[in-house]
Amino acid sequence: MDKTDTAKPDFFHKVVDCQWACPAHTDVPEYIRLIAQGRFADAYMVNRESNVFPAILGRVCDRPCEPACRRGRVEDKPVAICRLKRVAADLKGDIDDRLPAIPKAKNGKRVALVGAGCASLTVANDLMPLGYDITIFEALGVPGGLMRSNIPAFRLPEAVLSEEIGRIIDMGVDLRLGARVNSMKELLGQGFDAVFVGSGAPKGKELNLPGRHESDQIFIGIDWLESVAFEHTDSIGENVVIIGAGNTAMDCCRSALRLGGKNVTVAARKPRHLFKASDWELEDAEEEKVNILVNHAPEEFVIENGKLTGVKFAIVEWSEDETGRLTSKALDHVVVPADSVILAVGQENAFPWVERDIGLEFNKWEEPVVDPITFESTRKGVFFGGDAAFGPKNIIWAVAHGHQAAISLHKYCQDQPLTTRLPDTLNLGSRKMGLHEWSYANDYNPAQRLKMNHVDLTNRFKEMNIEVELGFSPEQAAEEVARCLNCDIQTVFTDDLCIECDACLDICPTDCLTITRNSDEEDLRTRLRVPAENLTQPLFVSGPLKQTARVMVKDEDMCVHCGLCAERCPTAAWDMQKSCIKIPYAVDEETAWQKRQKKSA
Amino acid sequence: MSFMTKPKVAHPRLRRNNLGLTRRDYEGTMSTLCAGCGHDSITAALIEACFELSLPPHRIAKMSGIGCSSKTPAYFVGAAHGFNSVHGRMPSIATGANAANRDLYYIGISGDGDSLSIGMGQFSHVIRRNLHMLYVIENNGVYGLTKGQFSASADVGSKAKKGEVNLQSPIDPVLTALALGCTFVARSFSGDKEQLVPLIKAAMKHRGFALLDILSPCVTFNDHEDSTKSYAYTRQFYHPAIHTDFVEPTQNIAATYKQGEAFPVTLHDGSNILLRKVAKDYDPTDRRLAFDFVEENLKSGEYLTGLLYIDESKPDFHDMAQTDHRPLNEIPYAELNPGADAMKKILARYR
Ligand SMILES: Cc1cc2nc3c(=O)[nH]c(=O)nc-3n(C[C@H](O)[C@H](O)[C@H](O)COP(=O)(O)OP(=O)(O)OC[C@H]3O[C@@H](n4cnc5c(N)ncnc54)[C@H](O)[C@@H]3O)c2cc1C
Ligand SMILES: Cc1ncc(C[n+]2csc(CCOP(=O)(O)OP(=O)(O)O)c2C)c(N)n1
Ligand code: SF4
Ligand code: SF4
Ligand code: SF4
Ligand SMILES: [Mg+2]
């Protein structure tokens, strides 16, 4: 293999599995260390820079970071990254004086944002400090998008939402509530310099089976959750069947339990391992005694004397055909009694308000054609982000889109090319303090992942808005933070210092290191101290070593960043260095641009 | 020396041996030797060999004298027995232990100082006794523990860290052992585990005394330029005379080599050592040839390595002493201690 080029920021960035997996690249190990030091406000601000809504995300993030966490590979449970974020938010105190100043003098550019969901709010958050005049048009009477209208209050309390949304609106955003945009043409005629569409994926999918329209007790999940959120709905039948097994289904079943549902059943067509719902959402639903049915394909809504009485399901068996596609075969039929049914079978975006003759193209699925880097549509100056851009995802993706769209909006308004964007950069700094001292906690804490405490089952159903999770106390957090492996404290190797004494190989607790003759990657992976079977994790390969021309190979997969290799190396060929990945935002583009102007002047 | 401990956490896909143990289960306490010391590397090779042989840790006895090298038994197979004796006296302690319990695997760890200076007499006699044990000399050319004075293995002309030149001729443990009739003589290098691990395995299975002289650079006092025992020097001048593969009794030996390219030596427990010659005309069963060959090479400044001599046919200490085939702790008390009457009868024979 070629010598690994660690000058490219991506190599060390990938080693920080959580940060790499996070769409917004939140600096997880850094904020965990700050929590460990009791610096909660600092930890909150590290989060806010990249993910804007730490208190919200600390409760409801889809947390792609956790399945990626190295601790989950070394043992079985990842660090409770998400809930530690909540700790920072819960304990931060006042941080308002740390927010960027909003210039009194505006820069003369006006930008319209459609929808007040997390995507648009992120754009506002990034552009307000640069002097933009921002107007948000929101159809509903409150800002927040699905976070407010769909995510139930027992998972995400109103006060938490209002605090973090308010912080952005209070930057001076012109928020127009109850102001649905009914025509893109008309909006474009209002003289804005640029438009961002963050209108989400607001349409719940239908399930047109016999009986669908013969009862008023069959609801579309996201519409029903919205009417619950806004208190238009405050009751439901005793027997409730939810069709679908995604996260929306989980919110529907748990909401139904709080509105009078007694027997609440979630019925899924697929076996459990194919559910779209996250494991933890399923666990929470099961804790509340929701029945989960697998391999139940709905066939008919049973209506007797004009009243809904049940849902007829085929019990199916799945098998893979030659092409690897799953096909089902009905084995039997069953009727599950139901007074109310909620359909949670998916969501899509819909743009009835965007005219099709304004140079804004849609693909064959009626989705807008959007550039994945600039988020620009085919019409100059109109950008999309969040669920509106590429279909329903989650909050953290919408935030990531928002940051990138903000850069594009800024560049567009300043007549700069959209595609020449600042690259990600990476800094390294040694953590060696003294002869045997490292400035990070490198003891391996063998503790198990901390379990979140919940409000007990008798009390939690009393009101819709009792937050079920109690959060971690500072003492509990102190235990959990020590499980973090500090993956951003990188092992950095200097080829020509190595005397091939094997000290590092022998001491490495997880057998990551091998000195061997070089060859191609496939072969090399089989010849390591423990074969490197996880192909998603890279190998580090040094240049030829001085004494034997063999190479130092490190399988990044199981490195616990203990620093023992560096501690035992007699020549400091290994060093532990903290990597800091800088992801540029709109404000960085502005600073860089001003610097360039100064230079050329 | 480091102040951090190696955490218990291990690679989840670590290989397990016949006993269901991983390599990590054969570790000892954290080494207090200098970071980069060759001795630590030998420790790792010993761990690997014991793991691969699936030795039950409680069937191993680790013996040593004094020196950095003699500290290493603490760093491998923590669940084994051990005895850290006085300087140069490990052979007599090992003899006593082996006399009492012949069923354990004895691993003696010594240094060039411990064996070739103060312990030279004991070293010679344990070879004569052909005591069934693996005897490792972690050879760095200095007294590491007492801060780097030349040892008896230092080469003429080699310079100490502060510049003094050694003028006395060295005692070479391999030549000494050959001269004394040692039945298994090998040399290796701490920096070459591919050679070292099979040699340790073969030595552990050899019945009789197995000497393993391992060049093991002292990174603190003898790894500079002008040292003939540094990593760089050793790497340049050590030459495998012969490749050694250890073949378990359960493995089909015929399948593992082609005739003519290697020849097997069968050990007492049915396992085999497969020797593949690197140097033409070399025969590790011919003692005279081995001696000349090693000496020739030493003269030209080269360290010949590998299994240099083996003789499986010689009687070991227990054969010669005609002792009971059982370890003392398995002999019923009445038989072991036949009582005062029996004693009287024995004494009567000498009256
Ligand atoms: C039930 C449910 C639970 C979920 N739970 C989670 C979770 O736990 N974690 C997670 O990360 N994600 C979750 N999601 C997904 C997440 O809510 C969305 O991915 C995210 O809110 C998308 O943000 P957005 O800004 O793109 O759009 P949205 O949040 O959908 O906001 C769009 C806004 O635009 C407004 N709007 C739409 N059309 C117009 C128009 N023409 N004019 C003016 N305003 C308009 C809407 O009223 C809305 O307020 C959940 C989704 C659902 C349905
Ligand atoms: C009876 C006695 N004499 C002298 C010493 C001092 N002493 C301690 S270690 C040592 C030499 C060790 O050299 P070596 O065996 O080569 O071990 P190394 O430290 O080099 O591994 C000496 C002379 C002692 N401990 N006991
Ligand atoms: S930091 Fe070094 S010693 Fe520790 S696990 Fe990683 S490679 Fe191994
Ligand atoms: S400890 Fe240092 S000098 Fe020794 S092999 Fe490892 S990197 Fe090389
Ligand atoms: S002094 Fe030399 S022999 Fe002793 S531990 Fe240090 S490097 Fe090893
Ligand atoms: Mg020595």
C-alpha cells in the first residue's frame, strides 16, 4: 500500500467515528471532555456551533453518531453521546452573552425563508450575524416545524423548543406566522435577493384499502400528531391500531396511550430487524406496553354498521428471491379489533405551491432537482434544504443542509461563485505534557453504558407533556463521560524515528499495530496481529522503516486511544496529538473573503 | 517505565487457543523496564509461544536471578509459579524445583551478567546436568540494572555510552554451551519474533536443557553508535543459519514440507521441529561443525542465529539420577515418607 497521506483532513476526521457520522460533524469528544471538566456552557457552545439546537437534539436526535461510536465495537454499547448533549444543555446556565453580535447596520440583502423548521432556522442563525435581513414565512401559528407539530411533548418539552428557537428569532428575524406561501412566482416577485425553501415533507402517505373512507376514526399519522400537538385532538378509542413501524408509528402509539388508548398495537408488515424505527424508540414503546405485531400485512378496514371495528391482516412469511428482493406469502388471516386506526406508512414532500413554469425543475417523483453541495435548485437564487430538498430525513440532516445552504445564499448575494467553497481543515497538537504525562484522561473506564431513568409508568401518562426521560445528573454524567475513548486524540507516527523495537506492538491492548513487509491492502489486512476484517475502517501505513524497510501498519478499527504506544515508544515515533477539524460556516467564508479583499487592496 | 497501566480491554476478535484463552490471558504485570527495552519484546514472544502451545498457566514455573532481564518473569503469565533468586543462582533453585516437580514447564530468564559473570559456574553445571528447562539469556552486552557497565559478553572494541572501549574478549554463551555439551543451542534476536516464537516453542518441548541466547538491545545504555549490541548493529549483522518451524504433534508433518528442502527432528512428545537450512553445508546435529561455523562467523563479526545445535537422544537430569517418574506432590505420603523404621533400616546399611 502507499504511505497513508495524513495531511488530507479526512483521514484523521474518519478516525473520530462519531464526528464523521454526524451530518453536522459535531465535535463530540471535545464536548464530552468539557462536560467531564464541568464546563457545561462551553460544552453547549461547542455543540451549538455545529448543530444549533443542542437541547432539542440532546433529547430527540436520530443520533447517527452512536451506532458509529468505537466503544460500540470494542464492547457492545456506545457512549450515550446524545443524552450527554442534553446534560450540557440542562446545566449550561445563561449563554446569551456568548451568541454572535447582530450588526445594527444591515448589509442591504434580503433573504426569504419558506417554513420555520430547523432547516430555515439554521439558515437564519448563520446569516443574521452577517447583517442579512431575513424574513421567514410560516404557514402555522408557531415556529419549529415538525419539531413542534409532530414530535410529542413527552419527548421534547415546549419550553426547550421555545428557548432554542427563540434565541434565533430574537436575532431580529422577521417571522411571519400564519403566512403560508401559496405561490412561488408571487414570492419571487417580492424583490428578495434570494429564497430558501425549508418547507419540509409535509404529506403523510395514504393506505387505500377497502373501508378507508367509511370511518372518521382512521387518521394519517403526521396530521393526527399535529392536531394532538395543537390540542385539537384530546381523545382516541380504547383499541388503537397503528399501521407502520417507523419512528412516526412510535410517536403515534405512545401519544395514543396518553389520550385514552388502552390496547395499543403497532402492526408491521416486515420482521423486526427491518423496522425503520430506531431501537431505542422501539424499546421506549415496549416499556409502555405497546403490542408490536410483526409480519402483519393490512388488507382491509373492517366496518360493521358504519362503525370501524377492526383491521384485517394477512400474516405473511418473507423470503428472498434470486435477485435478493424480499417477497411475502400469506399464511393466514386475522382481524385485530380497533376503534381507531393511525396510518404511519411514510411521508413525502409536496410542492403544490411551486409553479412548474419558472425554471425550477422537478424529477419524475415530483421532487425538486437540487445540487447536493450548493443546495441550489435549477433556478438561480432559489435554494432548498431539510426534508424539502431530498425527502424526509431528520433534524440533524436539516441543520447540516441549513449550514451549507447559508454559505451558498451568502455567496450568491455577494456575487461569489457558489462552488469555490473553503475546504475542511485539520489541526494537530501534541498532548504530551511531561515525561509520563498526557493532557487527557486516557484511563480506560470499563463501566457499562448508563441507563436513562424514566418517570414511572403510573405517572407518565397523566398528562401529554410529562417528559419521560429524567436526564442524567452531573454525577451520572461524570461516569458516562469517562467511557468516551477520546478518538480525536490521534496516534501520529514519524517513520524515521522508529527503531523497530516492537514496544508499541507489544503494549497495545487491542492489537492495532503490526510491523510487517508491505503489500497490497487485501493481503496486508490478513497479515496483521488481528486480521482487519472491518473494511469500513482504514489502515494506516507508514513509509518504509529505516532498519528493515518494513512498514508500520495500524488498523484504526479497535484503537482505544489509550496512548500506551506513544508512552512506550523510546524515540517518540508515536505521539498522541489532538486533531481539531474545522468545518467552515457562512461566517468563515465572509472572514476569508474580507482577508482576500484586504490583501489585494 | 510507564505509569499508565495496560487496560484489560482487548480486541473482540482475538484468537483463542485450545484452552479457550487469548494471548492477553498470558500477560503478567505491567513492565517497569525502560520503554523500548529488548527484554520486553522477548516477554511478548514468550507470551505468544505459551499461548500458541496452549500451556496451562499453572503448569509453568518462571525462575530468574538478578538484573533487568531477571525482572521479566513478572511480566508474563501472571498465573504461573515463579522464583526470583539471588544473582547468578537461578540454576540451583531451578534444579531444586525441577527435582521436586518434574512435570512443570521451567522457564529460566537470565542476563549476560547474571549467567556469564557471577553465575558462570552455576550456568556451566546446569548444562552438564541437562536439566529439563528453557534457559533464556537476554543478552545486551551490559549490566543494564546497574547502569550499563560492560558485561562478559561485550565484544572487543565495542564502546560504552560514555566512550570507554572494551578490551577483554567476550564469553560467547553459544560456544560455551556447545563446548559443555548442551543438547539444544539456539540464538535469536528480540527484534525478530517470527524467528523467536517458534524457537521458544521448540525449546519448551525439547527434553533436556535448551539454551536460547537472545540478543536484546539495552535501549538506555547500549543502543548508541559504536555499540555492537544496538538495534541497528544487530539488524545489520545477524543472519539466520537455519529456519525453525515448530509442528504440533497433531499436525501432519509430511504435508508441511517438501523433501530435501527441510528436515524434521522429532521431539519426545511427538511434536516436530522442521529445520530449513539457509546456510549450505550446515548441519545442526553435528556439534563440531556447529562450533566451527558459529566461531567462524563470530570472528567476522556476524551473529549466526536459529537453532544451531540439537540432540534429543541424551539422558536428562532425572534419567541420570534415576528418580521416580512422578513429581513429589503426587507420591502418596506413606511412600514419600516411609517412617522412622525405614529410616533406621537405611541408616543400618551404612553402619
Ligand atoms: C412524527 C415524527 C417524529 C419525528 N421525530 C424525529 C426525531 O425524534 N428526531 C429527528 O431528528 N427527527 C424526527 N423527525 C423528522 C424531523 O422532524 C424532520 O426531518 C425535520 O423537522 C425536518 O426539518 P425541516 O426544517 O426540513 O422541515 P419541517 O420541520 O417539516 O418544517 C417545515 C415547516 O414549513 C412549513 N411550511 C410548509 N409549507 C409551507 C408553505 N408553503 N408556506 C409556509 N410554510 C410552509 C411547515 O408548516 C413547517 O413548519 C420526526 C418526524 C415526524 C413526522
Ligand atoms: C551478589 C550480587 N552482586 C552484584 C549485584 C549487582 N548487580 C545487580 S544486576 C547486575 C548485573 C545484571 O546484568 P545482566 O544480568 O546482564 O542483566 P541486565 O540488567 O543487563 O538485563 C549486578 C552486577 C547484585 N545484585 N548481587
Ligand atoms: S493508542 Fe496506541 S496503544 Fe492505545 S489502542 Fe491505540 S494504537 Fe493501541
Ligand atoms: S515503540 Fe517506537 S521505536 Fe519501537 S517499534 Fe514502536 S514506533 Fe518504533
Ligand atoms: S537499563 Fe537497559 S536492560 Fe535495563 S530496562 Fe533499561 S533498556 Fe532494558
Ligand atoms: Mg545484560
